[in-house]
Amino acid sequence: MICSILMVEKLNHLSLKIIWVSGSKSVRISTNNFTLQEVQLLSQMFKTKFDLDCTIQLLSKKGNTPKDKYLIYIKVASLKELVLPYMIPSMKYKLGLK
């Protein structure tokens, strides 16, 4: 198991900033090698612990992909207040701020 409950419980506001991969209206968390059960656990934790608006999306299979792969998308609007204290000024544009 890649994603354990212990790992999930250690996530905090700064962790969310660090795992922020990209974003405009949403933030993508690449959980490609996680099982669906692990992705659901992580997504539920984001909702429960941080009140984030998350969705799980199935990546389309390409080539010889042996299993389904999933991503978690978080709407930036639900993330702003949590990560703003950790953002350097030059990155605030990602939150729609100047």
C-alpha cells in the first residue's frame, strides 16, 4: 500500500502547498500508482481534514497500461486560504491574486 492512513494523517497546510503540481481552476495531484481505494482515502481525507472540493478522475488507458490510473483534482477556490500563507509573492498569481 502506497497511501496509508498514517501518511494521510500527517498531511498539513504546508504539505498541500508542496504537492501543488499545477493549477488555474484546479490542482492536479498525480496519484497514478495508487489503487482506487488509496485515492479514495486520500480524497476523503482532503475533504474531512481541509474541507477541500475534490474529484477523482480516471486517466484514459493508453497502450499496454496494466491497470487503471487515477488523479485527484482540487478546485483552487477551496484551497486558497489554506496555502496563501505559504505562497511566495511571485506565485500568488496561481491563486488569482496579484
